[in-house]
Amino acid sequence: MEDQVEKLNKKRAPNLVKDFIAGGVGGSCSVLSGHPFDTIKVRIQTMPKPRLGEKPIYTGTFDCVIKTVKLEGFTGLYKGMGAPLVGVAPIFALMFMGFGFGKKIQQNDPDEELTNAQLGIAGGVAGVLTTVVMAPGERIKCILQVQQAATGPPKYKGPVDVVQSLYRTGGIRSIYRGTCATLLRDIPANAAYFTSYEIIKRNMAPAGGDPSQLSLGRTLLAGGLAGICNWVVALPPDVIKSRLQTAPDGTYNGVRDLFRHLLKEEGPKALFRGFVPTMLRAVPANACCFLGYEVTMSSLDKFLPNL
């Protein structure tokens, strides 16, 4: 496998069709490996502030894992996975295609190496393209993830039930609640994500070697480190997005209103809620994502070179 990645990972000019296909595969790998960590992250981010004298629902990451498994079984860690798993192929496909497009429009020649700033711009383009699919998918996922067995029978049976309920009560606008917060998260986060991945690959490549010709282990490491860089940037706006998308209708009047309430009631540290599960998820999920992407691209280059 390692030899295959090294052999097939040739220097490539941006190919939007291949980026689209490989990105979808990479995204599916990311969800399957990282969703339990994401469930814990969302639950910690959205738990209410305890009243005076009360204990918080969860005292930390591992307490949340233990309580979730105890009350709901291991399947509780996979709540809400249906929405991102169904939507992840087009989301990540658009993301990687958007990054390829962002690179392509800045290059005068397919072999031209972009500057770090240009890579950041290309990553930002990827963030914009994914929002149209990402925002409603995140809304559905978060709503299902915060349902807990301890609070009684679940309100929603699954993703379709969530969509139907949201549409009945608030129409398309309700389904797309949190779109601005998603943009505030994904544009800078994707810029950090792709830029860091490309920089890490360049630094890992042997002297005078091609950065795309990395071994399996180095591809995994580069992807995992890129995931950390992504979430260092993304976590504060992600907390805001999760709160906004799971709050009852009328609780907040948009992103700025939620931000003011959050700082006033809980302080700046609330913006980093879920830091531990986020970072625990970042390495395996993004390592698997980029490995799935690179292996798929290599296979496409080998078997469908003219695609």
C-alpha cells in the first residue's frame, strides 16, 4: 500500500473532476473515523450553563463519553451520522474541487507552485463552495446529536424527520439557519487546512523531491497535522454555529447576538468548549480524509488518465 501511494502520487495539474471524486471518498473516510468525537464535541459545546450550586451535565470529554455510552450504548456516539454521511460526499467533493479551482485560477502554468497566500485564497474558495450543502447538513447533525436518552423519548426519528419538522415550522430559512456562522468558520478554516497540508507536504518531501510523492505514513501525518491547524482556527466559530443551530427558535437574533450573550454569560473560554474531543478527532479523521483522497487520485491517474 505504501509503495502504491509513493509510485502513483505523481505531480498533478488541477483536475476538477478527479478532485470532486477523490474529495468525496476522502470525506466519507473522515466521517466514518471521526463522527464519535464530533458527537462528544457538539454535546459539550451545547450543554447549558449550570445554575448556581448545580453540577454541569458533563465535567469533561471522558465524562461525556462514559455517560453517553452508559445511557445510550455505543450507538449513541454515532447519532446524527446519517446526515453528514449522506451529505459528506458532495461536501468534500465540492471542497476539494473548490480548492483545485482556486489553485487553477491563480496559476499561469499547471506546474506553477503557488505561494502560501495563494494557497490560502484557494482554500477560502473551497469554504464558500461547500456552505450551500454544509449548513443544512450541520444543522440536522447537531440537532440529532444533542438528543439524549436521559431526557426522554427522542423528538426526532432521524434526518428526514428533522428536515420535515424544520420545514413545517420555519421553511427553508429554518433548515439553513447558521449559514453565516458556517461561512465564518469554513472560509478561514479551509484556508488554514489546505495551506498547512501543502506546506507540510513540501517540508516532508526529500530534498529536490516532489511533495506529492509521499509515503503512506507521511500522508497520514500531513493530513492529521492539517486537521489540527484547521480546528485551531475553526473551533470558536464552530461553537457559535453549534449553539445557533441547536437553540430553540427566537433564542438569538443572529450570530452577533449569540456572540454577545456567550461572552457576557460564560466568558471567552466558552468559545473553546469541546477543544479536547475536537483535537482527538482532528488527527485520525483528517489523516484518513487525505489518505482516501490521495489514494483515490492515484487510482484515477492510473486507471483513468484521460478523465
